Amino acid sequence: MTMQKGKRADRLSALPDDILVNILDRLNLREAARTSVLSRRWTQICAKLSRLIISAQHFLPEGVLCTDISDNELVRINAAVVQAMESILTRRNPGEHTIRLLSTTFYLGDDVPISIGRAVGCAMAAHLVENAKFSVMRYDMDEDDLVTAGRKFMLFFDACPSAFGGLTTLDLENLRFGESDISNVLITCKRLKHLRLYHCDSGDCSTLPLEHAHLSELSIAHCRLAQVQLNWLPQLTKMVFEGWLQFQDPLFIGHVPLLEAVSLTNLALSYSRMVELSEFLSGTSIRDLKLEFNSEKIWVQPECPTQSLASVFCQLRFVNLASLPEGYDLTWTMFILEAAPLLKELYMTVRAYLKISFSHMGLVLHFARFSHQIQNMSDLQITLFFYLCPNSWHAGMGSCVFNRNG
């Protein structure tokens, strides 16, 4: 087609609506909303978006870090989040286009952002929302601030039961709750599938009992909890547990029949109690296991073959051992190979110094010889990845892969 001089073809606008919606769905809401000024058609396309991702971080002043904003600025940013949400939702015809994801990230400052919760609740009442997510950010780390933030969150929660009743994902950080607060939140969040708690608790050495009919993914990181109790979680399939206290068994596993992926990370000190996986994961038959060691001590106790260990590892397919400290004889992992007849892949990351790094490579050959003695391991693949510590004379990394099938 011959174009008049000085004009350019608008190839983007020539695309079908469904493709343009797919493109805008990959942007955050603030960026997508800007396209509505182009034409009436673009305004209509914005009204069809299936992913509405609204984050307070997108409204930060340029060059300002989230940790440096004032309380007054927090109020302004949260208000901008509400305005952006209401602006895009008023263009939609109720019930016409399904919202696949409504994700809202906001700050919990001196003000309690009730307007955000009510706006989300109204959106759920007026539109078809498949998945809804709240991410509550808080950066103060003092003990008093944690308690205050926890109380403000519960005020927000109590004021917005409709919004919480429709949530499928809840992401909380830096909050200290009352003894029964988390249980009350879970009771109200009947549709909840994903829960992440970072630096949240009900006081030092508190216990966290969990019961929920639909929760499928759980992440608990750096919470000062004496014990996490998975009492009744019939749909739980994945759990991440990072940084637990050492005073008693940190994890109680009750009814979790579908749990298949577990990631455990901890910092072990010289006096820390060693963990026996047959006890730690008792009652499960996991398929995917990750163990990460953020210290100079391995906190997993090698075990002799037992019925309880065999029960835990009978379905195990993938094992990832991350940040193994140097100086340990990695043959301690043999108890995993012996107890996991269906194991397909063993991946190890080793921290080492240059003078001994190449000696670790020989361990792969040791594993190779050993695995021939174990039945049902014809497809086993072993990957050893090592990196050199930065305080050595040189830094570098490398890997070696062994596959029984060549």
C-alpha cells in the first residue's frame, strides 16, 4: 500500500482486539491504562483486560526507594492505587469479561488502606474474578512496629470481609499478630489457595496452627515460630519453610495427603539440633525435595534405612541440595539414594575454595559407582555444581553431570 508522505502505518492498531488485549495483559495496570488516551478503541480494549495488576511500587516517585518514602507519601501512593483501580473498572461492563487475575500490592503505613479493600470488594461483587491477590508491604522491623502493623492489618481485615472472602492469594510481611488472628484470617479467606508469610508471627516462639480446605501452596520464611502445625490441609501440594527456631520440632505434619514438593532452608549453628527427615517429614510421600544449607554446618542427620524413611522417600523423584558447605564428605547423601528407589535427578551445589574444588568432582564418579549397586536407578542423573568462595584467590564455577544411561 502506498502511504502519503509524512504518514506512517499504524500496524499495531490493525491487530485484532484479542491480540491487543494479550499484549496489554503483559503490562502493569498503570502502563496499560495510558494507552486509553490513544483512541476510543483503545479505551474499549483496556476495558477487556483479563489481568489487572496494580502495585503501589509503580507509583513511587522516580529515583525514590520504597524504604525512603514518608508516611504522607504512603497515603498519596495508596490513594493513587485506588484511583487507578476505580478508573479501569468503571470502563468495564459488569459480568461481560472475566478478570483472570486481580492483584493489588500496597503499603501498610500510618493510614489503614480501607479504601483499597473496599474497592477490591466492589470489583468482586460487580465482575467475574477468578483469582484475587493481596500483597501487603511493610518495611519497619522494630518489635513495636511489628505489633502496631499487625493491629493495623487486622483493622483493615475486619473492615473488608468481602475482599478477603474472595482472595485466592495472600502475601504478608513484617507483621505481628494476636494469638488467633491468622486462624481468623484463614476462616474468612475461604477461597485461599496461596499463602506467604515473611517475618510474621504471634510473638517470639509462638505456634502457628493451620487448617484450610483449599490452601495448595504455603510459604513461611523467617518467622519466629516455635512450631508450624499442618493440622488439616487436604489440598496442600507445595510448602516452602525457611529459617526455623531450634527449641523443639519446628514442623508438625497432620493431614496433608497431597503434599509432594517441599523446600527447607535453615541456618545451623554448632549447637543446633540435627534434623531427621524421617521424623521431620513423617506422614508424607514427597516427589520433590530441596534442602538448602546457609551455614558451615549441615543440619540433616544421615539415617540408616528404616520403614519410616522408606515411606517418606518412596515417591521421591527430584532432590536439590543447595549451598553445601565445603569440608563435608558428600557421601552422607547416600542414605537418600538408598531410600529413594524412584529417584531420577540429584542436583548438588557445593561451596568450595580453589585448592579443593576439583576434588569434589571425583565425588560424582563415586556416586556413579555406588548407584550401580542400587536397583531401579537406571535413569538416575547426578549433577554437581560448585562455585568458589569470593574470598579465595580466584572465583569461578563449574559443573559435572553423570547419567546412568550415558
